[in-house]
Amino acid sequence: MTETAAASPSTPTFIPTTPREVRQLGWSQVDVILVTGDTYLDSAYIGVAVIGRVLLAAGYRVGIIAQPDIHSGRDIGRLGQPALFWGVSGGCVDSLVANYTAAGKRRKSDDLTPGGVNDRRPDRALIAYSNLIRRFFKATRPIVLGGIEASLRRISHYDGWSNTVRRAVLFDAKADVLVYGMAEQTVLELAAKLAQGGDIRTVRGICYISREAPSAAAEFPGPDIELPSHERVARDDDQLTAMFRTFYENADPFTARRLYQRQDTRYIVQNPPQPPPTPEALDRIYELPYARDVHPFYGKDGPVKALETIRFSLTSHRGCYGECRFCAIAVHQGRHVISRSEDSLLREAAGFTHHPAFRGIIADVGGPTANMYGFECRRKTEKGACRDRGCLFPEPCTQLSVHHGRQIRLLGALRRLPGVRKVFVASGIRYDLILKDRAAGARYLETILRHHISGQLKIAPEHVVDPLLRLMGKPRREPSSRSIASRSF
Ligand code: SF4
């Protein structure tokens, strides 16, 4: 970092994506180039925008290249080489999920591509973009993988699309480092190490390739755990299940050990996760000056549908302890729910009212599960999540003091903001939490029904057949349904 972003005349409206914008900021080079499978929407709902804004706020010079052409160097070479690293993401969802239906049919439309035609994101985008960088920049700065596609493919994993157990994506992508989970703090630490020439292997929240099994490190609680090798898990389902269990049990920042797994003649090493962010840190991340729009360089190719839902929505919290068996959130965001302050959310919403496109409608106030806002299990915040039981399965844990009071107050304050006409809760709501909340559950449900539903209430658990609910890791239908019917609202 030879010139800092702080040297620029002011915070840019968008993170630069063209050489002209870089020059206008007075930069001769950027420190970090972020490459993504989605278009560039400058929004707190878009991971690449968040990471870019966090790096900019810390003084790094950042550029974004969205949906580069993988058949030429036209796009990937646009900003030259970064001084510190390339950050590569498949986009907001795994590229294969974005490109295909569950039945394997190619999706024609894409909400995160200008014009809505799904013709810009390659399959296995992490691999395609890493190869693209290597093709046009032979000896370049480290390639760092991130986002959900990287997170969920960080060790050996079952890949339904090819019906095979694939090795860690770092090997296939021939990249250098992988950051997993919500990676703001990890990326800042990594950037600092790369700028100062420090040892990146001490950074929490990363995976890297090693020729040897790692030796003991003072930074992490030991001893390390060796997972069954890729070769074994690829041919033995029981070994794959055992591997996943150990991996899952070592996902909590308070208790996780460093993991390593032999993949061929080398090892993939996974450092323990970063501690969850504080509410204050989360407030700062979400109050960064996002433009809430598509960068004009990409916007000229047509409207971006995703903007309709995320532009004026509020993320009230992060994380989920639902642990539904089909869901990636617990592995990506973690089981710790961190709630933003009411003041921060109200400031962000008040900011909407100055935006020329705002029509008085807040499309969502939520997170992975809307009604996990504002309370958490004390034991978890002090010692980490339990390994031997779920917070909500087979039924809500007695240690979880559910109370919807804070969310009711937040929603009321948002409704009363000048310039706000409607506030919707479009994120899913867990009805078992409402039933557990003897003090405020009924009041919360009434508040939601009276003021905050636009069309359909999105409720979970989403099924009523007990054997299926059990497979989904959701509570039984009975006695919950009896008790909801017997309550008076
Ligand atoms: S005590 Fe209960 S709510 Fe707390 S972490 Fe353990 S299972 Fe979850």
C-alpha cells in the first residue's frame, strides 16, 4: 500500500471498476482487485461490495471486476495487477446453484446480471476466474478465494452436480488462500500481513495448502485435528460422514481446533474461525456509504432485478442457530446471532429517505431468520455453542431466553420514521420461537400481521409431516400446532 485510499479526494460513490476511475482517485495502482460472478451492486447485501467497502475504509485501494469475459483478457486485465492480492468470489450464491435448477436445467434468467439474461457467470466460477487470472498474469500476487462457493467447498465435499466427492476447491482453482465465512475481519488481517510481509498462516478464518502437516501454533488452541484423507472420504461414505461431523463440530470460534486433511501429497489446513463481530463492528460495516445502486459501467447493459428487493432493506442481524439440515447458513455465517443496534438501523433507514429512488417502502427488516433479532443464549456468547444439542432441535432449548420485545420496538420506531410509509418483514419467521416467547410472542405475531406483511407471511418450519421435519432438523408439528391454536391474540 504505497498510496492510501485516504489520499483520494473523497469516498468514491462506487468502488472503481475502470482505469479512468482509478486515475480520478489519484491512484497509480490498486492494492486489491475483487473479481465476482455477479454484477457489481454497491449494497450491504452483496459480499464483494461489503469486503471492498471495508478495505476502502481501512485505507486500501480497491477495484472490482464483475462478471469478466473468461475467453479473453479484455476484462480481467482492465485494472492491471493488484499490489497485494486478487479476491475471487463466485457471487452471492454458488455458481452452479445460480446457473441450474435443482433438476439440472440451465436457468435462463439471472437476478444479478444486468438485463436479466443468465449468460455471464461461468460454472464453477472460482476455478474459471482463478484460471483466467493465471492465464493473463503469470507470476502474480496471491489469489484469495471467498464467498459462499469457497466456504462450502473448503475441504473435501460431496458435489451433487457431478455426483462425486470433490477435493478442496483451493486445489482445483490453483489459488493460494481461501477465506471462509463472513470474512471482513479475516480479509483485513490478511491484507495487513501481505502489506507488511507477515506470516499469513496465523490468520483465523483461512484455509491454505501445505506440503506438511502443520506444526503446533501458539495462536490456536491445540491439539490440531487430522481429518480422514480425501482419498478415504472419496471412496467411503462412513468416512465422509465422520469427516463432516468433525468439521461441523469445529466451526465455533470459541472451541474450534485447527483442522488439516491430506488431499494428494499435500494438505489443506483450516485455521479456526474468527470470533463473531461485536454489534458495534456490525453497525459500522452496514453503515458504510453504499451507493445502493448498480455501477453505471454495468448498469448500461440493463436493469438488475435483485436491486428491487435489496436496495431499501435492512439487515438487522447475522447468523442463525436453526441449523436446518438443508441450509448453508450455519456453516457460512455461524450459529452465533449478532444483532445490530436500533440506533444504527434507524440511521440507515433515515438515510433511505434521502435517496432519490426511495418511495417510502422498506422491503425487509431481517436476517437468516427474522425473529432471531435481539436475544442470544448467554452460555453460547461466553463459552461457544453446545456440541451435543441444537438450540432449536428437537425443540427450543430452555437456555435460550426468547424475547421479541426488541424487534417489536425496532419495527415500531421504523414505522414512525418521517418519509417511511411501509416496513415489511420478508425474511422467514420461526413460529416455534413465537410459541416459546410467553411474554411477547403473541404481541409480536399481531404486530407482524397488522403492519409488516406484504402478500405472504414467510413462516418456518415449512412442513407439517413429522418424519420430514425430523430429517430437516425442525421441531415436530405437535404439540406446537395445538398450542398456537389455543392461544388468544
Ligand atoms: S445452551 Fe441451548 S441455546 Fe445455548 S448454545 Fe447450547 S443448545 Fe444452544
